[in-house]
Amino acid sequence: MEFEPIEEEAMTSVERVLTAMRLKEPDRVPVWPLIDFLPAHYIDVTAQEILENPDKSQYAYEWIYHKLGGYDIAMAGGAMYMMYINPFPDYFSAYYVDWRLPGRMLGVNEPPQLVERSLDNPLLTENDYDRIINEGLLWLANFDRAGMGDMTKLGKIGAKVEENTIKWWTYYNVPTFTDGAVIVPFDLLSVFRGSTNFMKDIYRYPDKIKEVSDFLIDDVILMGEYGVSKMKGKTLLVGAVRGSADFISIKHFEDLFWPYFKKIVTKYVNDGFIVQLHMDTNWTDRLHYLLELPKGKIYMHMDERTDIFKAKEILGDHMCIQGNMKPSLFTLGTPAMVEKQTKEIIDKCAEGGGLFVGAEIPDNAKLENLKAMIDACKTYGVYRK
Amino acid sequence: MSVKDKLFESVVELEEQKAYELVRQLLEEKSDPKEIIDILRKAVEVIGEKFNKKEYFLTELVMAGEIFQQSAKILEPALKKEAIKEKSKGVVVVGTVKGDVHDIGKNIFVTLLQSAGIDVYDLGIDVPPQNFIEKVKETNADVIGYSGLLTVALEAMRETTEKLKTEGLRDKVKIIIGGLPTDEMWMKEAGADAFTDSAFEGVKIVKKWLEEG
């Protein structure tokens, strides 16, 4: 099917995003609705197909891109499969973590959900820290959720994802969202142990957590690079949740989280990747640590719990920032409400570049609300005519 | 410093093993187990205040809950022997609503409610509306807590409230919703009476409701 052409602007999305990331002013503020399973609510494609069928998935993402008149970062069809059916002991890997996926223990249109088994029967027990140091992590694999069939599909789908990634970058001139993703050992262990158990471990066995993190850090770095090498991608996501002020003190952050986060990000920047820090929950009181990371090479996604105005104040001359729009606004709010919040972020954070506007979009968001954010960036967010 | 003061201090400082030793010591010295529970409860309250002032974080709340629960286990035989049955301060039914499986905040909320002497029925995760209704009928609950993180959880919250109305139960209970993204918009949409993004604040609201009767 043919799509309506996207209206041409002074810069392509690739130019715009890279300019903003280098802390210069592009033609206008880049806008990024992080869309994963939303098209399943609007067209004849299921969430399961978005996950497992790279052609239908690419069609769904191209459809929503055109439906909304174009935006600046897109998802490659099939990329989600690579993320969840990842053979490495990683946060997103259904081989390791108890992910319920659409069509597997969930309805075909339900988005993936993580079951932490936090209190009873955790994936890792407190005695397993030593086992990791002795045996690594492969013994944790569970082939009931993802198995040999998936392994065989991985190669085929990987080739398609590569094609789709290249199409976004060269045909549409739009950067892809993420071609590989990792989280710090701290977050990985928290998921494996279950967050409640892990918070007790922070008090009971802090030295073990450090020892295991030291043991895992180089492997974690390699796991992220697998994704990009497979898809010929350029962008890497380093995710962080459990090291924030919603979970731990600054002391624990400094001891158990930050040194490893810094090591991963610095290595990826030095290796030439575009690095997205995907930082969910509230990081406001520890934003200044990010000044220790390389300048002008990274963009930081934050959700509505981190204060973006504070982030601009602290990181404005150092790192491109993104996010902070409240996801539920896109489902429950009105276009006027979305426009107002978009303009406020532009007013306070756009000066000098270094800003993308965006949010993670709920799957049941209203399209007119998405359009309101995108249009505000295209008109109100213009730096120069 | 008296042993009781030491116990109070060790709990506030989250010195877990020391706290258990002191609980045992107080029991051996024939202290009133009810009084020991009250010391623990006060210490958890102080930890909550520190959390509010951002001196403590979620990890510290979890440890506080753990120390309280483990200490209560140590005290259990003595409490039984003395035939001390505390009068329940109220009944709360809690669950992560249908379609959502996030439970970190909910689990902490449950522990903190228990440490405040409130009876809690935790229905777990992915809880269909009907399970809430049945539990409310069975326990004559005063308060319902819906937990959820995903925007899709809202639909399940709204559905559960509608069912409560149909069953004529809505006016008999207060409803609080909890989760990081909850706000006034969520609260109205879910037909609830309060919202919170903090387990500690949630317990405060519930306590206030129960005191008001």
C-alpha cells in the first residue's frame, strides 16, 4: 500500500536528531513518540504480529508514521522480537526473565509484561550470587518461554530487521529507536532476584552485589553490542530504573550502580555508537552525576518523574534531554492539554538545542493527542524560519 | 540507654540482626510483648517520616517492613501465651488489577499496613474485578486498594468500581489507587476516593479513613 508523502522540512530527521544531540539548534525541536504496540489498536495487525512478524510490524510502524504526518525517531519492524527473544541473559530476554508476551501466556493484543516473582520463588536465591561467579548465568535459561523454534527464527528475522533499519535511515531519513539494549548488572540482578528481595540484599550482602557486578560488567557490555552488530545498527540503549531516587539512596547509587553505568555508557560512546540513556522513574537528585559522561554524544530519555526543567539547568550544556511528557495524558487528556505541556517544555528547554520532545506512548493513546504533540513541535518548536 | 531505647534506635538505623537480638533479650527479661510491638511500630513510623524527608528511600522502607515482620514472628509465641489479641484497626483488600502484574509498590503497601495493625487481604497480581467483589463481601472490608502501573490498568480499575456499584457495595468502602503514574485524572477515571504514588503516603490516607470510621 502507498502512503501519503510526508511534508518536506528544512532538515531531515537524521540531521535534526544528530544536530540536537550535538547540542546545536536544528531547524525545529525533534519529536519522538515512542510507539511500540499502538498500531494494533487501529489497524488489522495484532500485538503478536508486531512482535513476531517483521513485515507486518514494519508496515504497522510505517502506517503510524504516515498517519501522524512524520516524526523523528522510529522503530524498525521486527526489532521487538530481537529484544525479547534475545538469547543472552538480559533484562528483556524471554529465555531468562519471566516475560509474558502477546500470544504466549497473554492475549494476541496484550503488550509484553514482566512477572518478577519478587517474593516467592525468585529466579535467583540469595545463595546464587556465588554460583554466578563460579558458573556464569547460562544455567538460568528457561526454554519454556522461548526455545529452539525461536532460535531458528532469529536469523531470518534479524536479516529483515536489518533491512527495515536501513530503510528508516536511508529511505525515510529517520533514525531508529534502538538497535540493541542493555541494563547495568545492578538492575539485572534486581530483576532476577525480584526487587523486594534485592532491596534486602542491598543491606545484607552489598559486597556480593559488587563482586557479581564486577564479574558481569564486561559481558553486559558485549551483550549490547551483539544487537547492533546483528542489525547493522547505530544506536544503543542503556536502560536504568532501579538506581533512581524512587528506589535507593545516593550512597547505594554511588557504590552499586553508578560506576557500572558510567563504564558501559563511556565504552559505547567511545566505540562510536549513538547512545540513549533510557532512565525511567525519578533521577532528579542525581542528575549531576551524568556530567561525568562524554559531552554531546548522548541523549537522555526521562519519564514524567524526573524534573526536565532541572535536567535542562544541570545538563543543558552537556547532554541532550528528552521526555517527561506524561504517558497517560495521551490516553486520558485532550489535544489542548498535550499542546500546552509540549509548549511549556519547548519554552523552558529548547534554547540552544539539546532537546527532543517525547514520551513513551500507551497502546490505547488517542491519535489526535499524539498529533497535537507532533504539530506543536513542527510549528511552535521552530528555531528559525 | 535502656534496652527498649536501643531496640528503637537499631530499628530506625536498620541494624537488622541487632534488632532481633534486642527483641529476644527483652522477651527473656519478661518485657510485655505488646509494648515491644509498640516500640517497633513507632520506629517504623519514624522511618516513614525519614522517607518523607528523602533521608530514606524505598530500600529502607522495605528493610523496615522486613525487620517488623521478622520481629513479630519472634514475638508471636509470647503474644499467644499472653492471649493478647489486638483489636483490628480495620480491613483492607488490595490487589494489582487485571491486565497488570506490577507489584513492588503494592507489596510494600501491604507490609506497611500490617505493621500499622491493619488486617490486609492481598489478592496478588492480575486480579479480575470479581475477585475484589467476593473478597469485600467475605471480609466486610473498609478500604479497597487498586494497584497498577500501566495505562491499560485504568480500564480494569474503572470496571471494578462499576461492579462494586452494581453490587451495592460502593458506598460501603473507600477506594485508594496506587502506582507511580497515578494522579487526579486517574483517580476520577477509576472512580476512586484517593490516589498515591507512595506506599507510605497511602498507609497514612488509609489510617486517616479508618480513624474517621
